[in-house]
Amino acid sequence: MTAVRRATAYLVLTAAALVFIYPFVLSLATSLKPRDEVAAHPVLPWPLSPSSRAWEDILIHSDFPLWTLNSVLVTVFATLLRLFLDSLAGYALARLNWRGRGSVFALVLAILAVPPIVLTVPRFLVLKEMSLLNSYAGLVLPLAVDAVGIFIMTQFFQGLPRELEEAARIDGANIFQTYWKVVLPLARPGLLTLAILSFQGTWNEFLLPLIVVRASPSHWTLPFGLSTLGRGGAGGQTYDYPVMLAGSMLTILPVAIIFLILQRFFVRGIAAGAVKG
Amino acid sequence: MNRLRALALTAVACLAVAACGDDGGGSAGTETGVSLSMYAFSSSPAEDQTLRKIIDDYNKLGRNTVTLNILPEYDTALTTALAGGQPPDVFYVNDNKLPDLAKAGTLEPIGDKVDNPSDFYESLRQSFTYNGVFYCPPKDFSTLQLIYNTDELAKANVQPPKTWEELSAAAKTLTKPGRPGLVINPEFYRWGVFMAQAGAWPTNTEITSMTMDSAQMSQALQFVADLHKGGFAASPASVGTGWGGEAIGKGKAAMTIEGNWIVGAMKNDFPTVKYAVAELPAGPSGKGTMAFSVCYGVAKASTKKAAAIDFVKFLVSPEKQLEFTKAFPVMPSRKSLAGQWLADKPELQAFVAGGDYAKKSVFVPGFKTVIDTLNDGIQGLAAGNKPVPEVVSSTQNAGKDVLGG
Amino acid sequence: MVDTTQLPGTAETAAVPGPAGRRRRNRTSRIHGRQGLAGWLFVMPALLGLGTFLLLPILLALWVSFRDWSGLAPLDTSTPAGLDNYRDLLVKSGIVQSDFAKSLRNNLYYVLGVVPVQTALAFFLAVVVNAKLLKGKTFFRTAFYFPSVTSSIAVAFIFVFLFSPTGVVNVLLSALLPGSVETVWLNEPDGVFHVVLGWLGVDTPPGLLADHRFMGLSYWDWLSGPSLALLTIMALATWTTIGTFMLMFLAGLQNIPEDLDEAALIDGASPRQRFFRITVPLMRPTLFLVLTLGIIGTWQVFDQIYAMTSGGPQKATLTPAYLIYRDGFENSAMGRAAAIAFIVFAIILVFTGIQRFVLRGRTE
């Protein structure tokens, strides 16, 4: 690739990247603008007369610390559970041979095909019968397994070379040992993806807290708590955009950090190295 | 389902024996020491704070304790609680939700159980009455009136219009390129004021049959549609704004039709724009506007109804109503308080006047589909891609499906 | 020469695991049994979770779809409705049917527009940020992933301004096209096909298309194409989901052994040959994943409609998922909402089936 072509390619890529980041920058700027400036100059990516009012409203005058703590608790537990249970199930569906495998996989897909909004009230009824309302268990257990995660892991396990597993089995390892010691390390990209998406999904979960803990503010998670701020007016016309966008940034931040940390482990050639050696 | 029935039976048994839960005492009428739950939606941070304070005042009285939950996504949250058999004892009820809730048997009729119920504005009382039963006392209300930019009207030497002809003329004079004279949201809950002023309405008073096909209705719809066609009126979206208040604030309109809530929005988002409120122009049938209100509902399934009623009486008492609405543009639902409320905000006189001739905009359960169709038609009229007869017939037919007549 | 038949993924052309294991005649039945046991043990916890918290509510919702229930009082107040909800939606002419038909039409254009674009772009970006020679991988990966992380409030806020009459999009278009462009994108209800035909002078529908109706909409209305408002939302949705699918493609690309590429290089294969003969076939499981999730996600689009348009203007952005919310929580027609959900469920299964059939056919 000539130097000019390379430079152009990088230019285009960087321009595209900036386009992708712009909303984030604009959110940050808007959160620091006073309300009348938001109305007057909505698209300017910096505040003309910065004000910390929105951030104060959230960080100091609301239950932000409590909400964050709850969110961390729920998300960490739910993500770890998903990582463990989804990959187990995905491996079974991808590699093990057992009766009913096809039906279970079809069931997983079928569950995904039902629009989630319709399950709001039925889930409430089920959780109520199980006495899981207004509790942390009620926030974590329903999130512990998800159909998308199982689907993702099934596909990734299918893409792995079989040679290593077969070598391990010939060497006498039982199925679980093969899975734990040989397959999982190979599945790092898939597990990373699952970790990032699980963290993001459970962190941003809004409907479940609405169903389970709406009447118990001490259990409120961050997205749910933040949605109680910044809205108002008959018909919701008067949005407090700085507060809403400051809130949305606080919600984005942990997910962005987790992504930044984990994406570094996307290193190519792990599978190759294993096969060679 | 057996389990649900069992739960319900247990609840009834408990009530009879009065031996469960935190109910102290047990004789109907004077329950004390009870803890109540209340659901509300957020109006604005300041109003939420005032609500919390008023509830603190009640709790300090020592009779009962109320836990307030101000929730986002109120419709979803409330429906889930009701559907799941775990209703809050007291909750906000939007007027357009009343028929559905009443028909489903969710509400305990308490409208007449508060003090001096005849003090409520008649149209509000009507809004919260279903099948002749006055279900819940209104907490406050807003009406629609004409909002205009005082500088713009002064510059163009235009007086606030008092009749339809004056409105047409004013809108025409005030229209500049890229700035229509009047901006009005294309929906029934705004255009309806013109229907009221023409003596038309989508249904008859008893809400048993559709009356979209009256000559007055076509007259009203055609009047507004013509203003749009001439470019003197427009929808907020077509000038790149979200609603009428934003249009006035950003100088994209000289006049708009909105309700009390515009006061807070203008103060927060457009503090430099000078505006005033005038009564809407009268149409062929006189003055007309619409009122929007919320009431305090008590759940029929509540096991602490007496305490809940005591709490609601406190909330709609004249002192507390005034306290709640003092700092905010919503108006007390008691006629007797109008003067005191206006004392420090005489510029909002028009909103209060509307309370006397506002039409209730509440229909029957399941009517929302018809309103959606009407809104669809109104959007078409505003955009100029639907003729009035088509809007009339599609709404009439949709309504017939629901009303069965 | 690289023997591609030994490669992972080629033996299994579809995601549903077939009886490949049984074909290995050397396997003893003891190992068979052990796999059977292990399989069930591995999958049991997940099944329990899915069964309790997802399958049970789904079955309950299915039951509700055969009831007349307002959703404002407990279930035991509901009355049996048989097939009435389904009949009102699909067969009985009236506002319920025509609203549902509009939502189906809108969502169909949405699916056909978004899925190919988001899949192709996500794959392209994944290949780009995976390239060995790319400097600043972290920066680019994070940048392209950012929209997927950003909350829908922030995205809606920004897109409303980007597409406003004086917003960036119109400014750019005015610069590129003759005259000035002042479209209010989110307020345009007419389908693009109708708009283009209008430019060509075809303003009224030919009798054939106008006179015949299906589910309450004339054929002419069915063939309207997505409205500009819907197109705006499609652009927004594509932009937000590219990052997530890019991540999945990235993980799939990382599964491809490097030495395979090197061997092909040594053998003299061009980059294009290497891409189409090695990379693409090995990405099949990931492609199936992305396409399936894409189809499912687009047929269930709700958040953006709820945040930005509430189904307007003039029902041009109405989708079945939004109808579920409207009927279930605003119109107190919970039974009908459930029926809509299961009709969408059936549609998704059909589309996924078609997609799998097409993919499987490709490889033989």
C-alpha cells in the first residue's frame, strides 16, 4: 500500500470514527450547558457558559451512590452467572451429542423470537408467585441466563478447531476437564464478547427493575433511578436535557470502561498457536 | 389461577377477621395507624418536592403513614401493579384513563366522600364520572388557551384575536417567510378546542354514538385546515420544533395553543421571550376549550380504604390544594380557590376562565383507537394530504367499531 | 494445499447440530452415553433459568392472547375470547386490522432495509479493525463500538437535531444537490416509492393496485416503501447496532487460524481469493448468528419508535412491537397485545427459517 493510499485510508477511518463519537461528545457538552443554551444552541459540541447544575442534581441531590451500588452488585453477579452458565450450555449445544439437543436449540431461538415488551406483566406475575419481588435475588436471577448469550456461545464453539478436543479426549480427559482446560481458553474471543455484551445488557436493564423493585427505592438500579430525573410536564414536553444526558453519560461510562479494558484481549492467532503447538 | 383465587380469598378472609397485616383497629370509617402506598408520576422536580412535603405533613399528623413512589413509565408501572394484583392504595389517575379503570372495576368510588365535592369545577367532575358514579376527586387542572409573543403582536399592531375571523386575520398578518403566525400541534387534544367553539364534538354527550359527520364538525376542521393550507398555521414539527411552546420560544411562531404547563417551560428554556395568555377566540358557537386533569384514585382492591380516603380528603382540602398549586401553573380544582390562586399570577387569568366553559375530553374504555385515527386524520389535514370528508368518515367508522352504534 | 474439508465449520453447515457425532463409527456407546449425560448436565442450569423466567411468562402470555383482558385488574377478571383477538387483527376488517397491517408493512421495509446494511457494514468494520497492519486498533474499535453503548435517549436527542430542517443532514444535502433541502425528515409520512413515482408524474394509483385490498390496505399502500421518517429511524438503528455486530464478527474472525492464511499466501492466493475462499466460509456460524439476531431485533423494534415518534407521523412508523405497548398499556387491550406478539413470533420463525435455508443452500 502506497503512503498516499495509506494516509487517505487513515483519514477516512478517522473521520468515520469521529462521526461515531460525536454524539458522545455532544452529550457531554449538553450536560454542561444551562437549559436555555441547550434550546438556543443544541448542536454546538461545547458549552458557551458551562454550568455544573445537571451534574450536581444527579451526583449530590439524588440517590446516585445508592443506585450505582445496586447496579454494580446486580451487574457483576448477573454477568458472572451468564459467563458461566451460557458458555456451559453453548458448549453442550455445539459440541456434545445428546438426545434433545436440536429441540433445546430450537427452544432457545424460539424464546428470542417473542417480543420482550409483551412479557412485562407475565414476568411480574411469575416473579410475584416466586416471592422474588423487592429483592436483589429478583433482580439477579432472571438475568442469570439469557438466550442471546447461549446462542452466541453456541456459534463460537462451533467455530473452534476440533483437533484439540479430540487430542485431549484421547489423552484421557473427561468431558468437563476438556471443556474447562482446553476449550475455554480457546474460546477467549467468544467469552470476551459475551462478557462485554452481558455487562452492557444487565447494566442497562430497565424493565426488570420496573417490574421487580419499583416500590422499593432502596433497591433501585442506576438506569431506573436516573429515569426518574429530568422528565416532567404534562405530556412530558419539558425535558431537562442536561440532566437526562448527564444521566445517560453516567450509564455509558462503566460499559465503555469495561469495553476498553476487555477489547485489548482480542488478539488474533490464539487458535492458530494452539493447533501448531 | 387457583393460586390467585386462593390469595384473593385469603385477603377477603383477612378483612373479615381483621387479623392480618399492619391494620390497627378494624372498624370501617376510622382506621388509624395504617401504612399506605401511593403511586404518582413526576410533573417537575419542584412539584415533586412539594408533594413530598405535603405527604410529610400528613404523616406528621400521626393518623396514618404514606409511602410515596414517584415512578417513571407510569402507565407501564401502574398497569403491571394492577394486573399483578398488587395495586397501590392511592394513585394518580389521568382523566383519559378513567373510563378504562372504572370499567375494569379498579377504582373505589370516593368522589363524593371528600369534603364539599360540589366545589369542584363541573367539567372536572364530569371527567371523573363514569356511568353516573363520581370516582375520584380531581387534584388540579390545566386548560388550553392562546399563547402569544407580546413583542411580535405589538410590532405588527395586532390585538389578541377574539373571534375566528380575527384569528384568521391575525395569523395572516403575523406570518413571515419561515414563520407561520400560528403553530398548533396536530392532535385532537389541541384541535378539539375549535370543535368546541363550533358546537361540534366527536361523540354525543352520552357517548353512545359518533357525531363526526355533523356540519359543525366539518366547519371546524375545514377552518383549521384552511389556515394550514394558506401557510398561516403549521404544526410544530414542520417548523422543526417538538411542540408549541418550543415554537414560540424559538421564534418559529407568533401564537400557539397550549396549556398551563407552558409557563414552566418558558421560564426554564426560553426566559427571554415575552409572552402572554389570552382566552381562545370564540367560534360560531361561542367560547370553547379543553381541560386536562388528574385525580386521586383509591384502589378497589385496597385493604385500607378508610385510611386511604382520609388521606385523599387531606390532599384535596382547600389549604393543601392551594399549597400544592401556589408555586406552579396548574390550577386548583376547587372553584372557591380560583381568586386566591390568581392573586399573585393575574397574567394567567385566561387559564382560570377556561375552567368555566372547558369541555371534558374523556370518552369510553377502548376509545383510544378512535382518537388515534382522528389524530392520524388531523395530521393529514395539517400536512395537506387528506381532505376533511375522508378524516370525518374514517374516524366515524373507527368510532362505530368501538361504540357499536 | 490446504485441505478445507478438515476445517472446523465446514462439516456443520447449519447451526442446528446434526447427528455428525454418530457417523464416527469408532465411538463406543460408553462415550455416547457419557456425552448424553454431560450434555444434559451442562445445559440444565441454563434450561432452568430460561424455563422459569422466560418460558413460563411466554406460555402465560400465550394463554392471555386467547382471553379478553384489560390488564387493569388481576387475570381472574379476564374472560375467554377464543380466537377473537387474532381474528380482529388478521381477518376482521376495521381499524384494528388496518393499523396492524400498517405496522407489518412498515416493519417489513424496516427489516429488509436494516438487516443487509448493518450486517455488511459490521462485517466490513470488523475486517478493518482486525487488520494486522492497522495502527490505533483500540481507538478505532472503541470509536465504532460507541454508538452501541450510548443510551437511546442521547441518540434520539442527537438524531432529532441532526435531521431537523436546519440540521446537519439538510445542510450537507443542500451542498450536494441543487437548490436547498429543508425536509423535516421525521415528519414525512409518504413512502419513498410513492414519492419517487410522484416525481415521475404518477400521482394516482393504477386501478389494479388501488382497488384490491389485503388486510385493509390497498396494494398501492402496501407498495409504498418506507417513509422518510422510517428511513431516518432505520439509519439511527443501523448506526447503533453496527458496533455490537462488529464485535461478534471480530470474535469470529479471531477464531480463524493465522497459519491458514499464511499457507494460502504461500500457495499464491490473492487477498480476494483468501477472503472469499477462507475467511467468508469460516465465518458462517457467526454470519448465521448476526443475521438471526438482526432479523429478530428488527422485527421487534420498539425503543426508537417509543422515544422518537410514537408511531407517527400518520402511523408511518407504527410497528407491531409498538402496537403491543400501545394496546397493552395505553388501550387496556392486553389480550390483543399478546396476540400481536405471537403473530410476530410466527413471522420471525418464518424469516429465520428462510434465512437458514438460503445459507445452507449456498454451501452445498
